[in-house]
Amino acid sequence: MTMPHRLMDPRTTQPHSAPCHPATRWNVFSCLLAAAGVTVYLVLPISQLVLWGIPYDIPGGSVFAKFHPGSYLISLAVLVRLFLNQTNPLTAIAEFARRDRMVFLFLVTVVFMTLYTMLIHGVSGSAFIIETFLMPVLLAFVLEQCPLAARKKFYYWMLLLLLINSGLGLFEYFTQWRLVPYLVGEKLLVEKYFRATALCSHPLTCSFQTTVMLTSLLLLSHRPGIFWTSVPILFLSLFAFGSRTAMILSIVIFGAWGIGKTIRKFRKGHMEPRSGLLALAGLIVTPLLFIVTIQTLNLGERIFATFYWDSSASSRMTAFQVLTRATPTDLLIGMSPEHIDDLLYYFMQYTELTDIENFWILLILQFGVILFTLFAITFIGALYALVRGHSPVLWLTTAVFLLLSSSNNSLATKSQFFSLLIGILYCGRAVESPLEQSNQAAQSNQAAHPVHPSYLLPKWIKPD
């Protein structure tokens, strides 16, 4: 007896492309909502919210105004994922905890930090924890069950948005005009050296987002059309945004990548001597072309004018002295945001400190050593779990994220930087080597067996 063609189709017997559930209508809808949330993060700067009269990062106003519109979309995506999908909400949470244990533990830590801050210091200062750390984990909860094809499209969509942002940054730099005013709170900021802000609220935000995406582009080195079109635009925009750290990191990463790729091909015998000489010439000529282009277009005026150990660098080193003024009790259980401001004002009066440009120090001051240690372990553990078993490019992208975020206080304020990294890590898996797809198929085989909600309970109270 001949089997029907539909039953013989191997696609009907293969595991689902998504790691968790079939791509139901609500599943796809939750993925679209998450993508829309990240899109709003990337195209709606905080300064524009302030101009619209929404007190997002200034004192006063409704508590609902303290959260970015993109966060509401991601929250809605989570609700759809939990209550409108085919899976019981507790089962969905249990499956997430089983597959991404460290990410789930980080989620529990962040929730505890939020409640601790509200209990000890009041509601003030808790919104940034939700925006900066909770929203990325909720985004991960939605993206990890999205089909690979959808995540691949989302990666290219984020790349397109950041390319547009970089192009706008270059346009702003050449015209000395801003699409959105450069605000700090409600005050218009005018700097000695013009730095583009494009669709970001701060030049450093643009620089960090661009650098993280630029590093992840090494995943697309096998697609030269997209790769060599995107890299120059993103790289040149770093000079318009004016971040020395981001620029140096990008030069080192791509220089090492180019040299390493050439040496590897030559040692494996995949490159003839003539091709090797051409590659070597390219490694020499390409940086020269960039230098000529930068000098011709007069890019990076701030970078080259302040390329030395200036007051900003000294201030970053002085920030560590703030810990010496904290009492043992403050170091143990943390301080209120108002107490931290008073401590900062004291050091600004008597030292060259301009701000605490280190989010690790700020978190120690606000949460204390005990809670900070728990945060640091679960935070680093979650990042490790997200890149374990995946492309070295994703490891490098995560390392760049940590280096950049440690050089400023972006993760100690309201920031969408971590959410962007989560989007790149989850969606970057869909554009890396075919080995990742086989890993995803293995995961889907494991996910074929439902997980009982009692997985979340300790062993000694689980039902028999």
C-alpha cells in the first residue's frame, strides 16, 4: 500500500523549527510584538519622549510614564506568550526554566532586586531595574520560542535599523544639525565638539549599539554583499558618534579578524602565494583608505582632539574612591539614590570626579555587596549560558558588550542596551553556521516532552 504523499513528506516527521512550540498564530503574534518593541527602542529616543511632555527620565509624573513604549510592547508579547498560546502558563515558565536555567535565575534575581529596592528605598530608583534588566529577560522569554526563520529576519531588520541610524548620524555630523535635540534631562546640551545623536538620546548610546552590531556582523562574513556594504557605514558612523572606546575596540576586532582569517587560509593551503600577497596588500591598503576617508571628510574631530588621558578618563579612575566614603552598613545593604547623589556631590566638590561612569560601582552602592554579588553571578552566568555552544562571534559580541557597558553607567540607568544584546544573541543564532540549526533540532526533540509545572517546585514538595 502506498503511503499518502503528505505522510511521506519528511517535513511532517521533522522536529519543529522553533525550539519550543509549533508556530501557532499567537506564537507568531508574540514574536511580532517583541520585534515591534525592540524596533520602538531603536527609533524612539528618550529625548523625544521628553519633548512630547513624557517625564521618562526626569522627576515627577505618572509611574506609567517611567517606562518606554517599547517596554509595553514587550510586556504585551509576554502576556500573549503566556495566556493566548496553546501551552499552560506555568508549563511555559517551567520549560523556560529548564532550557535556560541561568537566565531564569537571573530573572528571579532581578525581581528580588526590584522588590528589595521598593521595600528599603521606596519606589524611587526601581524603574531602571525593570527597564534595564527585567525587560531583556522578558524579551528572551519570547524570542527563545520564535522560529529560526523569524529570528533570522529580525536580525536583518535590526541591522537595517542601525544602518539607517548610522547614516543619519553621518548626515548630522556633516550638516551639524540634529533630528532630535541633545537633551540631558530637560536641558539642551551643547558640546565643544559636535557628536551626532541620530535616533539615540546620547552619542555613547549610538556608539555602543553600533559597535555591538558591528561585531556581530562577523556572522555574515560568508555573505560578502551584506557584510562589505554594512561594515563601512557602521564603522564610519563611530567617528560621527565620537566614542574613543568603541572606535578602538572596533579597529582591534576587525584588524585581528582580517589578519587571522588570512593566516588561517594560508596555513590550510586554501590560498595561493599570489592570492596571499593580494590579501596582504588589502590588509595594508584598507586601513590607509579608511584614514584618507576620515581625514578627507573630517570625521572624528572629538576623538582625535581628545585622544589622550583627559579629565573624563581621570574621573573614571577617581570613581573607585567613592567606595571608601561609604559606611560598612551602606556597603552591606546599599544606599538610596538620594544618598548616592549626596556622595557624588561631595566628591565633585573636592576631586576631579564628574560622574560615576561605572555601572558596577553604582550597583554596589545601591544594592550592597551581598545583593550585588548575587546579581553579578547570575548576570555573568546568564550571558555565559546564552553563548555557550554557539559561534565564537557571539562570545566576542558579548565580551564587547561587557567592556563597553563597564566603561560608563548605562546599565545603572534606564537603558535598552541589554535588550539589544539579547535580540542580537537570540537572532544571531539563526544566521550563524548550519551546526546551530542541528543544535536547535536536538533541543526541539527534548522539548517534545511536556514539562510538568511542578518542575518549578523544590524536590521535597513535588507531588509523587
